[in-house]
Amino acid sequence: MLEKNYDIPLHDIKTIVEVQEYSIYYFSSILLVVFVLVSVILYFLYRWFKNKNRYNQRKEFFKLLDSLDFNDTKKAAYAITKYGSIFKNDSEKHSKLFEQIIKKLKLYKYKKDVDKFDEETLKIIQEYKEIINV
């Protein structure tokens, strides 16, 4: 048999061309941006939870000062001096009121038996507790 070779030139078909593919670069850049955003969000959440659970001495002292039992006058006088001292430098008004409280509380300290707080002392203590900002 005779072999026939058909070399017909094809004019409609063009040669293979290399197509530039950038999808891997797009995907990696989007992945990087998402990773950075998630990292930043996680960092701020971590800081928020860390600060949320931080011990606040002013808040704790205010709670203790607010929950004092005025029936035990001597203990209360010492506790007011201890817990109230942290707030005395907040403003000029705080300093003056705290000094008045200290003067009033000297009557109830350093003695074996003491009487109940008088009305004026209780009024000054209550006024001092009201102006405290925590």
C-alpha cells in the first residue's frame, strides 16, 4: 500500500501561546490580608480580656468602704482611714474631706472602748463616699 501524506496547511489554527496565570498571586495576597486582619482582631480581643480581668485596687477599696459595718466603730474608723486614703489625692475637695474625716475619726481610734459614730461624722463619711469616682 501506498502511503499518502496529506500535508494540508491549516490557516485557522494558531500556535500555542503561553497564558499568564496570576490567580495564585491573587489567592496568596488575599490569604495574607485575611491572616493579618484575623491576627489584629485576636490581638485586640486578647488585650480587652486581659484588661477586663485586671485587679483594680480603687474599685475594690470603694466596695470595701461602701460595705463597712458602722456598728463596730473602732474597726470602721481604721478601715475608713485605710480604704479612704487611696482617694484623697483625687482632687482638692477629696483632700479636705479626708482631712476632716481623719480629725473626726481620732476620737474613735486609739481607745479600748468607743461610742457609736455621731451624726456629723456619719454625714462627712457619706459625703466623702458620694464624691468618689471609680
